[in-house]
Amino acid sequence: MRNKEIADIFSEMAQLIEIEDEPNARFKIRAYQKAALTISTLQEDVEDLYEKGGPKALMELPGIGQALAEKIVEYLKTGKIKKFEQMKKEYPVDFKNLTRVSGLGPKKAFRLYKELKVRDLEDLKNALEKHKIQGLEGFGTRSEEQFKKGLIMLEGQKGRILLGDGLPAAESIVGKLNKSGLVEEAMVAGSARRMRETVGDLDILVLSSKGEKVMDFFVKLPEVSDIVVRGPTKTTVMLRIGVTCDLRVIEPNSFGAAVQYFTGSKDHNVQVRTIAIGMGYKLNEYGLFDRKGKLVSARSEHDIYKKLGMEWMPPEMREARGEVKLAQQGKLPKLVELAEVKGDMHTHTVETDGANTIEEMVEEARRIGHKYIATTNHTKSLQIAKGMNEKGFERYFKKVDALNRRLDGKFRVFKGAEVDVLKDGSLDLDDKCLKSMDWVVASVHMNYNMEKDAMTKRIVKALDSGLVNVMGHPTGRELLVREQYAVDLDKVFEAAERNGVALEINANPQRMDLNDTNIMAASKYKVRFALGTDAHRTFHMRFMRYGVGTARRGWLGPDRIINTMELRKVEGLISR
Ligand code: DGT
Ligand code: CA
Ligand code: CA
Ligand code: ZN
């Protein structure tokens, strides 16, 4: 899967064009941005598409004309795009990383380069320390503060990437290994198997007796940009998506032990090993051994846990948060599964900033196996998302009513909105309009920088309105981009309980909000949860797996999640 590599280059090209400032730049910038979006959200593998259908298949993608298709082909064939290489030579500046600093766009980054010779994050840090930036026209002390905060946040991430980028890449490599004929089994381990929201590196394990050949195959994969270390049993490579990947070749008779060990987490392993030691055993990545060094178990994870007096536990639980004790007592909770999810409670359409019509969304939802979705478009104050007013919703719902009649009970579209919670806690649509809906998601999208008390009051007021069904992405964070806003979550959970408002687990890999630990905290209240992908195009509805992974990391069972219910039950619940 090389989609992200190509999308990243196109976005970087858009940035480089932006600083060139030529007359028709705007048009080109948009074209590259649009192409980046198309490729990054594409369901199919670009490489597959090209191999099966040639450049023509690429040109059928939205926003990809002949010129861009040629660039994609050039990249697939040579691993480079000449035009991009030229641009990078002309501007030897690490725009990609500089523009990840909050508040620093390409234009500003370019000025820092021209006036202060800032080429990368290191230079930016120096310039900030010497207070050189506040002196520049149009920057000031506020910019300095903002860039400093942004830098601290970036350093905290230290090269971690989203699970939503890492897991598909790992799975695609695993798929190629499995098809290579060189391995008996290949699987993803590490934090990606545990569905952690970000991953530091990818870990792949293979069972094979052809170690050398496997390594040859692995380092030559097109996803790989550099070999970091190559060894007979472990090889580490840099992937083009900007994360390293460890591949370990494991002996058949210790595969289970290796899977257990390399799935982690480290803290979980330490606890499990302590139990092994207490029983007079030794546990490592090769197996479980007795005092005399005789192998007791190694072939399967299940067996190792069993020999240690524990139930096998799902990887998502292995974070040393009490799961080891529960597994010893045989009291592990039943966790929700993807197959139990029957609908998607947060979706958008072309009526606002989505890319697909409601008909297309329904068609895809049915293909996934859903029985219902909530259509929840943005509201008028959110102008960048083309939010709708009361009239707009009235008109749109007529269309949805007609669609529901055609669906004849086989599938249901719940009429809703993702209504903005305004600065003072009021809702962005009038009561009559909100009352006409089946499912109201209330979200904060503006004025993030309020004091904690004010933000808490704002949200609690919205939940107390009696017009809201679920609090959308309750902490407002965007992974690797923006921290959550300041808010007293206990007060929010209390208000949710008091008003029978559900809490969203936003499954979009850029959000994952509520996250695992907040789900655990919220579970102490009598609240329900709702899974929503926040889909802005059909493909995004496939993000549900990340929401389910997060719910499982928060130890959540199906019973407290609204959209594991049958359609009739949800209808009953909503029409209360
Ligand atoms: P990441 O890569 O930072 O997202 O997190 P992980 O959990 O994938 O960590 P990674 O890649 O360093 O190592 C993979 C697994 O290997 C880890 O979850 C547990 C195991 N492991 C690594 N180092 C140690 C260690 O020092 N002790 C123990 N017991 N296990 C370790
Ligand atoms: Ca890892
Ligand atoms: Ca690793
Ligand atoms: Zn939203």
C-alpha cells in the first residue's frame, strides 16, 4: 500500500507551490491538495489500480488528470517524482515537518527561511530560544509562544504515526509476505496489534524456515525506503510513510511465545513474567521454561497464559491496567466486537462538507452490513464546513424521508445533525428544528481556547438542553495535531448521565475520542456510548474498526453501546 507515500508528496508539493507565489498558483495548489486527499482516502491500493488498469484507471479517480496520473506512474516505477525533487533542491527547507508546528503555514515557514535561515525544526528551536522571531514583521511574541507549544507537542510524539496509517501499512506487508510462499504465517504484533491510537514502529512476526529469503523479499518491498539493520532473524527498515518496521523470523516451536512477547505491552509483559517467576518458571520470547530449563509451553499464546493460570486476553487489554488480575480470577469482561456493530451514528454528506450523497452513504453502509446510519451534517455557524440552517435541514430531511420509504424498513436513516455547541453553550439550531430530528450529536468545533470552567459550563449547558442525544468527540482533540480542550470531564459525564445523553467514541483515526482511558473513566457513570466514524465520504465508514479497538481498550462490552442494538431497539430508545 503506497497511497500515503504519494499523498504525502502531493501535499508537500502543494506547500512548495504555495511559497512560489506564481500567478496561477492557487489553482495548482488546489489540484495537488485535492489529489492528495483522493489518494489518501482511497480504499483501493493505488499500485493495484495501476497494475490492473494502467494510467487510465488512475485518471478515473476524482481530481486526477493526465499530468497527475503521470506523476503517480513515475513514482510507482522509479520511486521518485522529478518535479518534486527539483522543487526540493530549490528550497532546501524541511517544510513537511516545519508546517507540522501549530500556527506555522508554508508561507510563514518560507519567511523564516528567507529572513532567519530556518531550514528545519532544530533551526526553529534555536531561533525561538534566541527570540529572533518576535522581531519579524507580522510574527510577534504570540507567534513565538504558539510555535514553542507546537514544538513541544511534536517532540512528545517523536515520530509516532496514527494507527490509521500504520495498521493498514503493516497489514499490507503481512499480506504480501503471506502470498510470497516463503512463510507459513505472518502477523502484526506490537502496539498496532493492541490498537494503540498511535504507533512508534510496526512489528511483524513471521513463522518461516527460509529466513534469508524472507529478509531479501522484505527489504525489496516498494514500501521500504531504507534498510536500518539487516540480520538473519531481525531486520529493521524505514518505510516511506515515515515509520520503522521490525520484521522477526521466528522458529515454529516458539511462535506463540514470540507473539505473546512482541505484542506487549512491555508493562503487561513485566507483570506476566513476575507471575511466571512466582510459579518457578522463566518466561521470555522463546517460551515458558521450568526450573531445569525444560520447555513447558511455547506454541500458542493461549497455552502460555493457561499454564500461568490465566485466561487468554485480547491484545487491546494488555496495558497493565488490572487485566492480569482479572485473567487470573477468570473474570475478564466480554469486549465489543466489530461484527456486533449494526450502524454508524455519525456521518456527513455532500449537503455540507462530505463528498458523497446520502444514497451513496447508505449503499456503502449496507455493503458493510449495517442496518442503519445517522445522517449528521454540520450546522450554520460552522461556515468552513458549509453548515446548514433550519431551512436546509427541513429540505434535506424530505429527501431522507423519501429514501427511508424506498428502503421500506430494510434499512433506516436516522435524521440528525452534528449541531455546534456555541460559545455560550446554546445550540446552533432552533428547538423546533432539533425536535424534528431522531439523533442530535452536539459538538464543539470553535472557541477551543476557553478556560476550563467556562468550557465545562458551556458543554454542560448544551447537554442540559434536553435536545441532545450524544456528545460528539467529547474532548475535541486531534491526534498529533491538537491537544484536547480544557474541560472537567467528570462534570460532562455527570451531565450526560443526568440527561440520558450518550457519549461518542469517535472512530476516525485522527480523533479516537473518547479515548481508552476516558472510556474507562466514563464507564463509572450510568451512561451509554455511541460509535461513529464521522465519515465525510463512503470509505470513512470503514474506520469503525478503530472505534471498536478503542472501545475494547476501554474494556467496553456491547451492552453499553447503542449501535450494537437491533434497529427496532434503537428506534425505541430514540423515540422516548
Ligand atoms: P510502540 O512501538 O512504541 O508503539 O510500542 P510497542 O508496544 O509496539 O513497543 P516496541 O515496538 O518497542 O516493542 C514491541 C513489544 O516487544 C513490546 O510491546 C513488548 C516487547 N518488548 C520490547 N522491549 C521489551 C522489554 O524490554 N521488556 C519486555 N518484557 N518486553 C519488551
Ligand atoms: Ca512497535
Ligand atoms: Ca519494535
Ligand atoms: Zn465533528
